[in-house]
Amino acid sequence: MQKLFHKLKEASRARSDAEFCSKIDGALQEADESQLWIELLREDCGIDGRNIERLYVETYELIAIFATMAGKTRRSQ
């Protein structure tokens, strides 16, 4: 998750829409990878509970937000 927030910080400093989309795409990839690890913990390692579910939902929501941000920025160009 640390890489994800680093990518977001970089996106906030972007000098162009193309650079912004590139950085948001990086954050999207990091969020997707985080979600994969959470799925592996749940399904393959049998780790469950409220905390892991909240992390999964939060990661899903971040993915949706980043995809929307990148898509709207690309359409506005």
C-alpha cells in the first residue's frame, strides 16, 4: 500500500493530464496487486474476519475511484 500512496502523491504533482493518467494507472496497478494479495490471504491461507473483509472492500473501492479518475481525465483531453 505504501507504493500506492507514493504513486498518488506523484499524480498530485503531475504537470500534464498524460502524466497524471500515467501515475494514476500506476496507483491502479498497485491497488490491483494489493487486492490480489488480500484474495490470496483469504482463499489460500484461510485468513478471514472483519478486518480482512474491510481491506478487500476498501481496495475494491480504490480501484473503482482510480479507474474513474483516469477515464474521466482521458475523455476530457
